[in-house]
Amino acid sequence: METKPRRERPKAVRLSDAAAARIREIMENAEGKYQGVRVGVTNGGCAGMSYTMDCAEAATPLDEVVEDKGVKIFIEPKAILFLIGTEMDFVREKMGARFVFNNPNQTAACGCGESVSITPAEAET
């Protein structure tokens, strides 16, 4: 009986080249203190939710670990369905630079850009 190769599961979050380069730069400057970046969502703000992002020393047992372009992203368990299909980007603007989440599950954002409304993706059955 021939077995078919398993199809690779799609990544919950992808990185743009700019985001991957910036995260690699941050990790290099941390001199080995961090393994990657932890990404999540939290309730708050005028639109309902905000993205969170912190340097991570290690994955927690329930984190979804994504490796993309040489960078590790640890996704908090409660954030997975909110972030499926998201691309993280890093943009430079006149007044500074920042990480941006291009999320197909996002339904609205507040005027100041600090919070968003997100509809969770449908879980695969």
C-alpha cells in the first residue's frame, strides 16, 4: 500500500520580507536572549481587540510555532483563529516604522489604528 506524502499545513501567519528582516535584526541585537516573537490578540481599544507582539525567550507548551523566512513566531493559543491567513509586514513611514498585521479576518479598525474588530476564522472540520 502506497502512502501519499502529507500535505504541509498552511502557516497561520506569514511574514513579508521586510518583517522577517526586521525581526532577524532584533534577534541578532538580542545576542541569543530571544528565540523569536510571540504574537497574540487582546481585548481592548475602541474597536474591540488589539494585536500584541513581544520578544520571546521560548515557546510555551500551547503556542503554535511558525517558522517563516528564518524567523520563529510563537502564536498564543487564544489568538490562532483570529490570525489565520495574516501577513505581518514592517513599514517605514515619515514619522517612524512599525509592524502591520494584514489580516483577512479583520472587519473594522478604529480611527487611530490601535485596535481592530476581528471575526475568528472557521475551524476546519
